[in-house]
Amino acid sequence: MGVKGIRTAVKCDFDKPVDEQTGFHNRWHPDIPSVGTIANGEVVKIECFDWTGGQIGNNDSADDVRDVDLTKIHYLSGPFHIETAEPGDILVVEIQDVQPFQDQPWGFTGVFDKKNGGGFLDDLYPEPAKAIWDFEGIFCSSRHIPHVRFPGLIHPGILGNAPSAEVLAEWNRREGELIAANTLARDVAKPPEPMNAHAGSADGELKAKIAREGARTIPGRPEHGGNCDIKNLSRGSKVYLPVHVPGAKFSVGDLHFSEGDGEISFCGAIEMAGIITIKFSVLKDGMAQMGTQSPIYLPGPVEPHYGPSRYLTFEGFSVDEQGKQHYMDATVAYRQTCLRTIEYLRRYGYNDYQSYLLLSGAPVQGHIAGIVDIPNACTTLGLPMDIFDFDMRPEVKPEKLDMGSCAFTSDKK
Amino acid sequence: MGVKGIRTAVKCDFDKPVDEQTGFHNRWHPDIPSVGTIANGEVVKIECFDWTGGQIGNNDSADDVRDVDLTKIHYLSGPFHIETAEPGDILVVEIQDVQPFQDQPWGFTGVFDKKNGGGFLDDLYPEPAKAIWDFEGIFCSSRHIPHVRFPGLIHPGILGNAPSAEVLAEWNRREGELIAANTLARDVAKPPEPMNAHAGSADGELKAKIAREGARTIPGRPEHGGNCDIKNLSRGSKVYLPVHVPGAKFSVGDLHFSEGDGEISFCGAIEMAGIITIKFSVLKDGMAQMGTQSPIYLPGPVEPHYGPSRYLTFEGFSVDEQGKQHYMDATVAYRQTCLRTIEYLRRYGYNDYQSYLLLSGAPVQGHIAGIVDIPNACTTLGLPMDIFDFDMRPEVKPEKLDMGSCAFTSDKK
Amino acid sequence: MGVKGIRTAVKCDFDKPVDEQTGFHNRWHPDIPSVGTIANGEVVKIECFDWTGGQIGNNDSADDVRDVDLTKIHYLSGPFHIETAEPGDILVVEIQDVQPFQDQPWGFTGVFDKKNGGGFLDDLYPEPAKAIWDFEGIFCSSRHIPHVRFPGLIHPGILGNAPSAEVLAEWNRREGELIAANTLARDVAKPPEPMNAHAGSADGELKAKIAREGARTIPGRPEHGGNCDIKNLSRGSKVYLPVHVPGAKFSVGDLHFSEGDGEISFCGAIEMAGIITIKFSVLKDGMAQMGTQSPIYLPGPVEPHYGPSRYLTFEGFSVDEQGKQHYMDATVAYRQTCLRTIEYLRRYGYNDYQSYLLLSGAPVQGHIAGIVDIPNACTTLGLPMDIFDFDMRPEVKPEKLDMGSCAFTSDKK
Amino acid sequence: MGVKGIRTAVKCDFDKPVDEQTGFHNRWHPDIPSVGTIANGEVVKIECFDWTGGQIGNNDSADDVRDVDLTKIHYLSGPFHIETAEPGDILVVEIQDVQPFQDQPWGFTGVFDKKNGGGFLDDLYPEPAKAIWDFEGIFCSSRHIPHVRFPGLIHPGILGNAPSAEVLAEWNRREGELIAANTLARDVAKPPEPMNAHAGSADGELKAKIAREGARTIPGRPEHGGNCDIKNLSRGSKVYLPVHVPGAKFSVGDLHFSEGDGEISFCGAIEMAGIITIKFSVLKDGMAQMGTQSPIYLPGPVEPHYGPSRYLTFEGFSVDEQGKQHYMDATVAYRQTCLRTIEYLRRYGYNDYQSYLLLSGAPVQGHIAGIVDIPNACTTLGLPMDIFDFDMRPEVKPEKLDMGSCAFTSDKK
């Protein structure tokens, strides 16, 4: 009886610009042509670019982070036509494995410039910064954040089926309204943007239409998942995705070697190119049967586990750093929780940008603890002590270690 | 060598109104007299009333929930003077055990009337409802939510040290500003309220002052913790609490047999009276050494654990049920996540109020998944499948079971 | 609606000798009269003496261990008649909780004199020794083994249904043959022993018959479980026990606050008196349906968990300490594994008896790793590093700590 | 800054017989020439043949298992000279990853013929049998054992440093004595065997000497580990191995995709060829510092975890299937425990050989529960229910499923 490896449904060519490769796209639209067909029940490998399409280098400068072109990101692999999938079905996506490319055993975490992308804490940390992570099998470590080492909770940041025309129109409506009403001094959402739109193999008028109408890939969205950036949607997970168009038109990308809950520095996970192995199956009429319009998933049994008593846990409330009381705002509370953690890490000699990068990429646990005790939402952040090679318990006096620095831009050095 | 049990620092008298008992109080104020002294390093037991001070009965009507008097709640045990504790120190509180009273093996979860307390989902579920839980050793089950059974992740909802006068003034300032600016059709915070204030053994002018100035116990607050309602702050946990006044003046109460992340129905945990065993120690100059102003904790090693693949996980985004797009609002996202879970549970025959109560009391995991992908915050809710006695996996067709009902008010029957 | 506590099916009277109390017995025999009836589906509390019936004191001398009377041990609570249980059924025993008595918050671990009971390592460690453990809620620590503290994996050492006359005869046959063939210089099994037999409420000829025929309680046995000493058969476990006589005649006792796999020092667990809460139900015709003659169980979800990477793990093989090669002998291999662990603990200043006691009482994991690679069986022992308050990793140089000593006999001091 | 993959220290050539490839060997001897040098602190990949060197095919017949040549097995990769390692040091081996070859995504489990290798239960199951496992990313399943699927707890069966001449002489002495004293009707150990000895690049008299003296690779041994077959010595583990010769002369092989405790069918793990990634470092004078002569290890944090309550656990005692009582024999007890599990699995329609194969390859937990209660040793076997796609709980009536069969020999069909 013959045996062979699992077929690869789409491959990355690192010698050619990604926007010239038809197996990839960077907008959500029902009319992007399928890049191939996958049978119900089939297992395939899919190669993926890192989310910047190769704009970030393995070096010690954050200049590339500062200068990143955010219209040229999120090149997703796909869309794939899944046989038998029809609107109203659920596409069951089992993530059998995720691996970096053997000859690219590294990834990166970036703090974006407040003026070019920013991040969760950009009011306090507006400068670009970067950490490079080296992979050794299942582990990673960084020359930019010493004394830390942990196994990856490896996962795709983005997976989802194409929206129908109706779903797409709804996205554009509601996000357009938010943009129109915006009074903040920052972008609150990104409208369709023809510049640098990549519509896979579409060209001519079809490409123009997709570029004009296609939803940006930055946010996750309730109807299909998309860029949900859920760190536990890792190896062994089984995701139940609503189908909106015939054949589902499934896409995947934005692989992460690891991420902390929230992915707080925006380019916050440990970003990498790599290969995902997926088993696809179709649950007919699944949306009605399951009674839900949004993705549901079952995590796999192989997450790194440290034991609950190994998580040093910080509390944050919806009172901001100016002492202003916010009403039940979990976003404000989580920002405070992150700041409390960064303050604690100072005692070991980490600079704040190192800690900001670390919380983005390491598997920290961010929980909504209390959401009903007016006016304070309470969130927690659990930091796994076992990723550090020193004893982190509060009652143990820190010894001085050389913590070096993360990468900054060249004009900072 | 003699051996004796651990001493009980304060006892509940169930034959007398709690507001006549001097070992308890229901405001935060530095001048509430200490109820006793505890040595640095000592282990004591402390008895606690349930958070309504006995207003809720073990019966099949939610009338008592509807009629609850919210000025007569949160009778905390304490405050205790901890020897050697001074402002700037950290009080280390090790929770050695929490137990219900042997002769009161039950607790309750309530959905409050939208007009009297409300809850996280009160726009959709405005009616009062109740579930009674029976305890059998470490397990609980409810005649109001059949086919569910789980061990308690037992914990105090409230623990904290007294604020200093300065800290108290700051609380009243910032919460007062929020109240003053409120344009919502609901309370956003609770100002000091002399009615039914209980100041322990204080009387006369001291009592009047405490009643006038004392902060309400409803919210947790960053300076001392308080009503943080963190479900994992359970048996075996070690909490590091800032000290603001000489002797710390530690108080504890609002015991929960179990709770889901967020405690979403407000009276959402499985509320109970009981006994907490605590070991106290003082970390001198701990606030400066640890570099933090807020509580930090280490969970214990004995949380119930189900394995990651046993959590059916729902996703929610910051698009509300009217289709309105909110900007990076984790509170809106978590509300949607809860609604997705309630929708899913309908397939088994649970009514929505049962599910709302269940998510409040069972150990569901609420995570902040993505908080940077504009405009959508993404949160997740993990529902442990092993608490149900049937197979919950999406691909298994539900069989019809008799799910009965939770308790409603008498005029609803 | 009224609520009351759970009823207690049998109580310990600490003011009276246990052998004068009819709720207890220390032999297995079908004719021991039932001490009470429990309904199918009922939850009850059962009080239990410690396994020596109070012979060991909370003091700093091992004289009582040396002088223990081994004919006066294992006073089990029961037997209980379970309604509807018939031979061929399975009795489902759900352990809802196990607790020490509130006013006896301590237990003991003993190394028995090689000439009076002995233990797994008595060739090397023949002297009596003892450690007293103090309980603080779910945790224990010992003045005799400093720098160690852990939560109990609390469980009954003994539970089982009465044998039928046929099963009892088979026990006496096969163990009698072993005794008859014995050429070792030590007891290999214990035959029925009339002296100090306690047959519950039986008296006269019935008592004499039970004393003459009754099986000793020391070993576990495949037909009913008995003294299986399984550390994970703890709170939340559900045990499926074969029924051999009408009403099952269930008994329980020998409570342990904690134990290491193997219970190696014989009196090796942390022995205590206490209260077990059990729910009983009957699975009709269960033995045929389940296809098994021996107990099966499902552990509970609340075991202490440390994460796999927190277990320092020792390997042992079936080559004994004289360099003799044994053939596939897992018993020899496990003895070697224990010795390797004791050798390692010397670097911290523990004496060998302290370590021997510690491995007996702490939740160490003993695995059969390889049992097919002739001639060497391989076993492992996982020592949870988090029970120590210092950093145990091999690459961290030990600092000198005062480890004191366990208790020895008075003539040793 | 340049980046490259991790170097591969030795490669498998599948187009050439393994005994013609100098990077491999199948005896333990200090004089086998090193196949390469690895720096202290270096990370390398090492390719490994499956333990039969390719004798077993991916097909549906057990003829190859029946006819396997047991003198031509265990071709280990190495030995490697580790820079700076000297006798008395500890070689720290960190297993960064283990992977099957991408184009060989399958493995096998075999029950050997009782007359050619046998296994733990060969008195009852003397026939050859086989199961082929297909790998899909981190998961495996078998057409020969339907309705089972689980992630690999992937690991090397064999790793160790070369013995010194003195250690080798001791092995040959003690195993020779066992062989000389053997009265059983089966081999109890394997003496040095010149036939088919492979001594790497050695030839002439050196090769003859190694063939004459070299220890067989079948057993693990206390001085160096070797074929210890510890299932948890998996990805992320850190092993501390004694060094007996200059440069350590480290070898590794016999990769397993998964294994159950005991590896009971002898060829019991899921055997595969593949690639192991290891980081080597040297702990100078480690043997004296650690106070041990045998390997110690720390498991990694990424083992599959199911939660304790998901392990259906069987008990076994040292009474054999003929009713004979053995004295404290954990080997007999574990055999009984395996048989109890096989009996239980019959209710689902598995034949006994399927179950025997399953217990060998799936991650079952074999514990030594009680080893002191004369005359019965008690062991347990925990079967993870989540590897089955049906509900295994004893109280759930089994539905009939088509379980097919494992592979038998052609004359059996």
C-alpha cells in the first residue's frame, strides 16, 4: 500500500513579490476567485506569508517597523472552494498543525509608531520598537528580551470564510457610520481602500470592483471570524465557521508563533511565515442547528500548561492613568492591567518597551474578571512565571541581570 | 504536645440582624474601629454573611430577588488590625480554605430587576430570576438548572484593606465626577449613602461621619482590590494587598461557591455564607519593592481543571445586537459573547434566564482575545462541557431533556 | 422550603475505645452486621478513625510508631446496607468531599520498625521515624520536614464492599498458599487472626466465626478494592465497586490527607481521622455490563496540578543496590527510583528518613515507564518542585538551609 | 543579519541499507567512533531510522512483524562527541522538537510473535498483530483501531551516553549472571551478539571487538538511561545524563510518535522514523553535585492534557489470572491492570489484540498505586476517554460500532 505526504494547496514563492502571486489576497470580498478546490473531509497544507508580506527583517533596528506600509499587509492564502459547502452550512476547520518554515526559524514582534498604526498603549509608548525571536523547535527566545524562553502556542491570527454581498454591505455600512461619527484624534476603522488591494487572480473590472468594495482585513468580524487573533485557536483546535457563499471561499493567514491575550502592541504576536495543516469538513445546515451566527471553537489538548499557581496575576480597573473614572469599561481596565505588569517588570531591569513587546508575544492570560460592579470593570493578566529563567515571586528579592534592550529606530541609538 | 483547632476571629450570629452585630460593616472608611487584632504570621478563621445579609431564601420564587434592599448588602467581616502593618507595606493574604457553613449547604444566583440593580444583560433580560444551588461536598447542582453539576471554585468576592483618608477622598472625587457627568438612563456609580450604613462598633458622631463619607462596597477599586470578584482568587491563592492605614484594617466578605468570569448577572456568583481561613503576613515596604499600587496575586494549585479541549468557546465582537459598530469596546464584545453562548444553549431546551444564571455562576472562562484590530475588540467565553451530563459537542445532535425552569417572581407564574 | 445539612451515618466517639464502638470493624467478612441503611441515591457523611485507631500522638518522638500494635488497626466505618444493591450489581460511590475533623487539624506519617511492620525500603532504613503534619485549610506542612508545604490530595485509603463467602474463601486459600510457600525472612501475608478482631455489633459465636475466618484489611484485593491506597481516588472521584452480597455492605476508612504513589513507608500517607461525604447509587447488573470483576474509577477534576514541567523526575531500573540484575521486576525498579530521589534530596540537607517520609506523604507520581525491555523494568518518580519553598532545579546550586530532623525514638536522641 | 536553519548532524539515507551507513550503530560500546562533534550549547537536528530499520511496512498484514529479524534493530544515530564533556560531568539534553519525516507520515505498533520477541501479555496473546497509524499534523489515527484519534506525545525511546569500559563490563557481568541462572522457558536477557552488530565507522579488529563485547540496546540501564522508553520524555524535556567517557559519545534513536506507560506490546509505541532537535550543554562535575548516578529529567510544558476526570482508571493487583497470589509484585499487578482494561474495551467491539495494541501506543497512564500492603501490589491504568469519539463512561450504554480489525498474519485471514 502506498503512502505519501499531505498535499500542499498553495505555496509561497519568496523570490517574487507577494502581490504578483495569485494564491493570495488582502481584502474580504465574495468575488475573489478561488485558488483551488478542497474535498469535504480532506487534509491539506497551506503555506502562508507573514502578515507584513516580508517587510520586517531579522536585524537590530526598528526602522522597518517605523516605515511599514500598512496598505500592503495581511496577504491571506486562499480563498479555497470547499466542496459541498453552501450558505447556511458550518465549515468545520480542524487545525492539525502549524509550523514555521524550516529555513526561516524566526519571527518578530513590533510596537508600531503611534503615527503609523500605533498600539494598545501608544499614548504612553509612541515610539517604534522591535524584538526578534529565534525558534528552536517548539521553543522561542529573543536576543532583545533576555532571560525569557517559552514554547509557542502557535496559531493563525486570521481564518474565515468569504462574506456574501449582503454581509459585506453590512460591514461597510456599520464601519462607515463609525468613521463618519468619529471625533477622536485617531482612526477608528479603515474603509475600503483601492490602493494596493490584492484580489488574487482577479483582474480588470473584477479586480477594480473588489478593490473598491472589499473589506479590510484588520478587524475580526462576528459573521465570519477573520482576524480574531485568538491565541488559543492553536494546534488541535476545531473551529465551526459559518458559510456565506457557495464553496465557503475559505482563507487563512497571519500566522503567529505565540501571542498574549489582546495582542496588545498591535503587531503584537510573534509574527512568522509558515505552513498550516487543516482538515476540512462540512456540517450541513449547521448554522440553524447550532443556533449561532458567529464562529465557535474547541481548543486542542496540547496547549502549554504551567499550573494555575505559576501565573503571577495583575489586576486592573476602569480608572485611567490620569485618575479619571470610566464606566464599566473593560478596555480601559485591561490597559491598566497591562501597565501594572509593566511596572512590576521594571524591578528586573526590563525597559518598558521590552515588557510591552513581551506581553504582546508571550502567552499571558487576559481575563474579564468583574463586569457588573459599577463603575469599575476589573480585568486580570496572568503572567506565566515559568517563561523566565529567574524566580519571579514577589517575596524573592530580584538580582541584577543584564537585560540589554529591544531594537529601536536608528535615530534613537 | 497539645493541639487545637484554628481560632475564629469573628463569628456570624444568625439569630440577630447583621446590622446589630459589631463584627461587620458595609462601607469602606479608615475610621471604622477594628474588630480584633491578628498577629503577623497568624492563621485565623473568619465567618462571613452572604452578601445580601440573608435577604434571599431557599425557595422557588424570585420575589425576594425583586424586592432586595440594595442599601443593606455587603456586610463585610472586619476590619482586622494586622500587627506590624504600616502604610507602604504589602499585606500578604493566603487563602487556606473557604467553606460554606455545614448546616447551610446551599447558595443562590440572582438576576436582578432592571429597575433594582440590573445586570450585564438587563436590556434583554430585565425580569428578576433566581436559581438555588445545593452543595454536596465540593460539588453543586441546582433544581432550577437541571443536568449541570460542578465543583466549586470557591472564593471571597471582596477582600481589601481600608483606604486612607486621602485614598477615600480620591474615590469620592472621581466617582462623583462620573456621576455628575452621567447622561445614561441608569446609575453609573453609587455615591456615599448614609441610609443603612453599618460602621461596625462605631456610634455617635463617628458613625455619622463614616456613613456620610464612607465609600460604597459595590465596585472593586485599584488602590485596594475590594469587590474585585475574581473567580480564580480561590483556595490556595496568595494575594499581595497594599496597606494604606496603620494595622491595614483588613476586611473580607461576599463569599462565592463559584462564579463565571464577569459575574454577569450582578448577583451572579453562587452566593453563600461561610467561613474563610486566612494566613496573614506583612511584607515590609512591599509597595516600593514590588513597584505596584494595585493588588497582585498568585492563584492556588487546586482549581478544577478540565483540559483545554473541554471548553466550548464562543467569540464576540464589539458590534452590538442592533448592528451598531463600537470602537474597540471589550465590554460590548463580552456582552455579545455571552449572548452567543445563551443562543447556543437554547438547543438543549434551557430558557435564556437559566443560561444567563448559569454563565454567572459556573466557572466559564472570559478572555480578552484581541484588543488592537480596529474597530473590533474580540472576547471569548469558554464553557466547560464537563459540567453538563450530556454530550455538548456541536456535531452531536441534542436529545430532548426536561430542563424545567429557573425561579421567577410570583406574578409571572 | 426547608434546608438542612447532610446526615451523618456513623460517628466517632473519641472518648471511648474504638473496639467498643459498634459502628466499626477491622476484618472483611460477609456476616458482619450492617451498621445502618443508605438509600440508593442518598448522600451521607461518614466519620472515620485514623488507621491506627488513635495510637499515634502529635509529639516529637517515634516511640509510639515503634510500639504500634498492628492487630489493632484499620477500624473501618460500616458496613452499610445500600438499598436495592444485589450481587452482580455495581455500587457507584461518588466521593463528594473528605475533611479532617475541625478540632484535629493534623496527621502523621510513620516509618515502621523493620521488626514491626517495616516498609518498602526497610532493608536500608530499618529504624522507626515519624513526621507530624499540621493542616491549615487545604494545605499541610511539617515541623519535621521544613521548607515543604502543599495542598492535600485527600482520600480514603480503604473502601470496598464485603466479600461473599466464596470470595472470602478464595482470599484465604490463595494467601494461605503464599504463606505456606514462604522462604523469605519476612511475613509475606497475614492470615486470619482472632486476636483483637472487631466484628462491629456481632457477638458470641457470630463474632468468633468472623474473627476466625475474616480476612485482614491490610491488602487491597482485586474482587472489591479494599486497601488499594490509590492517592488519586480523591474528592470528586466516582468509583464503580462490584457487589458480592445483598445490600453491598460497604465500608470505608483509613483516611489520608495526602499520599505519594506507592505509600512507600507503609504508614506512608499523611494519616488522619476525618469525615467523608459520599453519594451512593446502584448500577443494576453492572458487573456483566461493564465486563469487569475489579473496581474502576473516574478521578475528580480538582486534583492539585502543577504543570508537567514542574515535576523533577527520577528513573530507576530493576538492578538492585547490590548490583544484582532482576528480571523485569517493577517492584525492584520502583525501590531504586525512590533511592535515587532520596540521594538527590541529600544536597539540600534532608536526612534520608525525612526524605523517605516525604516521598510517602507528598503527591509524588510513580509511573511504570517500560515493562518490556528485557531484563530491565523502568519506573519513574515525579517530585513536584512547587511543594518546596526553594528552587530545586538541578542547575541551581543549593543554599544551606536548616532542615532539622524528623522524629526518632527516644533511645536515639 | 543573516539567518539560517539549524544544521543536521546526521542524515538517514533511505536508499541504502542502514548497516552500510556509518552514522548509525546498534551496540553500546565506548570504542564506537564518533560520527561528529557538537559544541557545548549547540542546537542540532539528528535524523533517526525507526527501530526496526525499515523492516515493517505500511500494509494490512502482520507477516513482517512475525518475521522481523531482532538482531537487526535499534540503529541509533551517533555517537556524537560533545565538546568539553568529561567523565563525571552531566550532559544536559534539551529536546526542542521531534517530528516524523514529512513524506513518511505514518508509524506502526506491533504485537510480536511469542516465539520471536513476545510482549508483556504474550501468554494470553501469542500471535503477531499490527496496527498502522496515519499522522495528520500532531494527531494520529489508525485504520486498524477505528474511532480513536489523539495527538502524539512524541519522544525518543532511546537516548544515552556511551558506557565506559568499566560500566560495560559491569553490565555484561550482571546480565550474564541472570542469564546463567535462568530457569524460565524464555529469554531473560540478551548477551553480546556479534551477528549483525553495527559499529558505525569501525572496521577490522575494532569492529570485531565491539561486536564481541558491545552491550545490546534492548534494555535501559541505570548508569546511562538508554532504552528507557519513557513516554513523557517528550518535546520540551530536559534530561540530565551522566557522562562516562570523554566527549560523552551521545546516541539517540527509536523515535515514538506516542506510547502508553509500559510500552506493553514490546513493539508497543507508535514506531516511526524522524528528526529530533536537541540542545546540548555540559554541567561540569554534575554527577557529584547532583548526587546521582542515574538520569534525571524535567518534562516539557506541552504534554497533551485532558484533565484528571477524563481518565477512566482500572485497578490491578498481584494475583494472576490463574488465581495465584504473588508477593508484592508490581509487574504482575500491572499485567492484571492491562487485562482489566482490555476486558472493558470488549463492550465496544474491539478485539483483544486491538486493545492490546491501543494500550501500547496511546498515552495511557500507568501508576504504582500501593506497594506496601502485603501481599498485594496495586497498580492503576488511566485511559484518556477523549481519544475515543464516543462516550466511554461506564453508565452510558455502548452503541454498536464497526470496529474492523487489526492486521494479523496472512495465514490467519
